[in-house]
Amino acid sequence: MKTTLAVCVAAIGLLWSAGPAFAHHAFTAEFDASKPIKMTGTVTKFEWTNPHAWFYIDVKNDAGTVTNWGFEMNSPNTLLRNGWRRNSLKPGDVSTVEAFGARDGSHIGNAKAVTLASTGQKLFAAPNQGQGQ
């Protein structure tokens, strides 16, 4: 009986201590709301995955150098409620993204909205964006 109780207590302790490993990161841990960015590029990849969807675009600067940028968005469930579909972005699509840049200056951002060049449709990538705006 004492052994069973000890094993249960140990198992609960291990599960409880593993909680932070599954914790969701905060926006402010990776992105900076004071660094708004807006850029246009060609979609190279769209990952419709949990906990966050990601897409990548090739952006050409004035010198002609191409840089691949990655943009985090909300979960697919939230995106569906904002009008997104699994095939909203396809490789080769030209899109303009409004986002917040990375704190560390890397080529990633947290997307706020994406405008599709082919249709002019603006899709919101964050919860409650566009509602009442």
C-alpha cells in the first residue's frame, strides 16, 4: 500500500513539474508590439498546424536580395472563425502582411493581417482583429 501511494505521489509530481514544458509562450516573449512591419512577398510555404499556423514569404529588398520571412498566426480554429481556410495561401501567391517583428531582429513576425494580391481580400490573423474596426 505504501509503495502504491509513493508511486502515485511521484507520478503526480512528475506530471505537475512537466506542465511548464507544455506551456504556451507569451507574445511578448518573442515579438515586440512596438515593431510593426509591413511587407509584400511571394508565399513559399503555409503550415496549417496547431498550436499556431505559420506561413513563409520571399521578400525582395531594393537591392534585389531575397530574404525568406516566417510569420506566426493564431491556431487554425481561430483562423477559421476569421475567414481563413487551409488553402487560403498557396506557394506562389503574392501577399502583403502586416505584423509585429521579432524582439531579436530575426526574420520572423507575428502576423496581424494578410492581404491577398490576387483578390484584394484582407484576412485577419489574430483574434478579434477586424471586429469593430
